[in-house]
Amino acid sequence: MIKIPIRVLLVDDEKDFVEILSLRLEEAGEIVTPAHSGRECLDILETKEIDVVILDILMPGMDGITTLKEIKNRFPLVEVIMLTGHGSTESAVKGMKLGAFDYLLKPAHFGELTAKMEAALKRKDEQAERIRKAEVKFLLRRGGDI
Amino acid sequence: MKTGDNHKRQPIRLLLVDDEDHFRQTIAKRLAKRGLNCDQASNGNECLSILEKKAMDVVILDVKMPGMSGIEVLQNINATYPATEVILLTGHATTFDGIEGIKSGAFDYLMKPIELEHLYNKIIQAYDKIQRIAAEQKESEYRKQMEQQMIATERLASLGTLAAGVAHEINNPLAIIRESAGWMQQLFARDELKDMPRRDDFTKALDKVEKSVERASRITHQLLGFVGKSGSAVSEVNVTELAEEAIRLITHEIKNKDIEIVRRMDPSLSPIQSDPYQLRQVLLNLLTNAIHAIKSAGTITIATEDVGDSQMITVSDTGGGIPRENLAKIFEPFFSTKPPGEGTGLGLFVTRGIIEKLDGTIEVESKVGLGTSFCIRMPKLLKRTEGFEESFSQKWVEKIRARAKKT
């Protein structure tokens, strides 16, 4: 089976972390766009087609939770996996309630991360498919009325 | 009379020492009529050998006796039984002895011939003094214990906060180290590097880097798990089922050892209100410790029991036991007797943190060479579920502070 590359947006204020993880994800066949703040992340989402955002929770300026709210508000189809350096799962749970797909504790296992990304992509595709079907139904019904 | 009530509640242990049999027996009889029964001795040696076998509150001691003198006996009693009070009986012309006696630590002296009423009152006074001293001692011990507990608590709390901060700061660089090592591993997997010289050495070293990151992150996560505001999920917990589950989870650990798991569990326990995940963590920690305590062969016993408003879980092993000097330290963070890398020194620290957060208690009993037993009591109902996310250390400090204010 041919691997479909996932279009990933990697957001973390730790530049070294973003740099290395980008290399790894690209090596694994994904397409990675790096970002270092919540603001930058939202700007990129405006212009680029993204499947999954990997989002650090603790960032200076706009933090991960605020960024997550904005993403879900403006780009509801984009899936978000949260990364937290904070061992407390509290903020992660809060993120899940706000619509994040899943979370990982730093330092995370690479295999776990990619597995979660695949799952996130699957959910995004399924959701997109449901929306498409709903649209078709809607169009058909409207067509019938005419 | 106030003092009269006192000795009715608890009989005063009284020893009467005099070489004159008739005098002694008369006094004893008359004291008995007033409700004071006493043992008797006719000389100093006999007095001391009785004291060896039976603790006395008050000794009535004749000064002038053949053999060991009353003063000598008094000094002996003072040195060996500081809680015992002595009333001296002196002859008419020997006030000097009495004064000497008080200097040597007698409660008081009475001159012969004695008036019984007088003697009776002195005995009661001496006994009151004993009780007062005992109460003062108890109180000062309690206060000292309280102070020590408070110091320990404050220390642990600030240590916990600091540790959590450090752990958090360390997780970010750890993540970079892990990803960098992983990236190199990915590069070594490429065809172009297949024939690189000493490729195996590099990959082996990278393996070690990754394993060490794993080890370090285990510590930081444990620390954060302790201090962090936990996402506690309180629900109904069946303690026996939870214990079974914990046993299932550790069975792979005992494969290399000859360990028998004995269940003394009550299957009919009703569920309690608690956090199943945290409580399971507690049981896993205790079971793991039990397994590590057993060198090659032994028994681990798990018991669950209903004890009124709480339920008791006991995990006992027949391992090496914990030496007395370590027993006080086992709940301290970073205390470990395992070789470096094998124990984080946080297991029991976290265990106790969880238990106290869930309003429970943990006790340990251990004998070197025989084994160790941890006993947990968890309440059936949590004291409060509101504000439950409040961290354990904060709650603990507040509790101790409130107690300190009262005293």
C-alpha cells in the first residue's frame, strides 16, 4: 500500500525540537510545515492545506489551548494532537474537551506520535466524507423540490 | 475531695518498706481500710527486687534499716525508676535524714510516729505529682512530634513543587535528545549508510541514549504525576476486583522467580468511593516492591477486608524486610535501596501521596529476614469531592497548619 503523506503543521516554541522532529517526520514520508508560535500556526492554516496540527500546550504568547480554540473555530476539519511537557494530564484533558484529537506527553515516542497522526488523518477523512455526503443529500433534495 | 476521685479510678501501686514487721503490717492494714493496698518489703534489697518485677507509683521507705540504708535505697530508686516517688519515714530525732532524703530526691518525709491521715495525704499528693508529670511529658512529646511532622511536611511540599518545576524544565530538552537520537537512527536505516564504518557502534550508542531518555522521563513523569493537579476520576471502586487486576498486571514480573501469590480477599466487599486508576497505581507500586523484596523464592499475600467505615488492603511479602533505620525513610522522595537506574525512589512517596489525597492511610510493618507488610485503609466515602483536584501537598500543609493553630 502506498503511504499517503500527512500534511503536518508542527507548532512548538522549542526551535531545536521542531527542527529535528520535522526531519524525522519527513523521513517517515510526511509533509511538514514548522511553526514556533500560536499566531504563526494560525497564519499558516489560512494559506496552507493542513491535515494534522501537532501543538505544544505551553508556549509563550498565545498558548496551546487558546490556539486550539481558534483552530477548531476557524478550521474545524483540521485535527489537533497536543504535546505537553507538563506531566499533568489536566491541560490535555481540557484540550480534548475543546476538540483536540488526542494528546502525548513529552518526551513522546515517535511511533506513538505517527500512529496518532494516522488515526487523526483517518478521522479527518471520514468527517470530510460525511460532510460531502450530507451536501450531496442536501443538493439532491433541493433539486427534487424544484 | 478531688484527689480522692483520682485513686478510685486507677489503684495506686504502693510499696511499704520497713524492717519492723508489726509496724509495717499495722500501717498496711490501716491503709487498706482507706482503700490503698500495698506491697510490703522488710529491707532495702527486698524492696529493689520487688521494683524489678513490678512498677510502683509510690514507695514508703523507712530510713533506718539494717543492711542497705533508706537513703541508699532512695538513690537507687531515683536512678533506676525516675517515675517512682518516695516518701521517707524517719525516726523522731533524725530530721537530718529527712532533709538529706529530700535533697536526694524524695517526695517528702514523715516523722515517726506517723499519723495515718498525714501519710494518706502525702501518698495522694505524691501520686498527683506523678500524674501531672506524666501528662506534661505526654504533651511535650506530642508537641515535639507535631513540630517534626510539620517540618517534614513543609519540606516535602516545597521539595515537591521544586521537583515538579525541574521535571517540567527537563522534559523539553529530553524531548529534543530523544528526537535527535531517533533521527540519527532513521538516518542509519538509510541505504546510503548501510556500509558506513563502525555503523553498529553508532546505533548501539544511540540505543543507550534512547534508553536513558526513557529512564529520565520515567522519573520526571512520576514527579509531575505526584505534584500535578491530577485529573482525578472518582467513581465506585471494588477493591477486591482492583487487587485482582493489579495481580494480573504484574504476573509477567514474577515469571523468573518462584513466587506464590496468596489471596485472602473478601469477594463480597461493597464498592467504595475512590479513584480506581490512582488506587491501582498504589497496588502496582506495592506489589512491585514486594516482588523486588523477594530474592528468589517467597510468598506475596494480598488481603482485602471490610473494617467498618473503611476497607483494608494488605500486601505482605516474605522478602528481606526493611532495616529499622530505613523504615522512617521509605516514604521520603528519592530514598531507594535499589541499584542506580532500577528504582526512582519515588514509588512509595507517590503511593503515600495518592493514598492521603484519597483520605486513606498507609502503615508498614517489617522484620528483617521475615518480610514486610503494607496495610492501606481507604474510606468508603471520600470526605470531599469538591475541590478534589487540589494538590495533595497543599492540602497536607493546610491540614497541619490548622492543627498547629489549635495547639
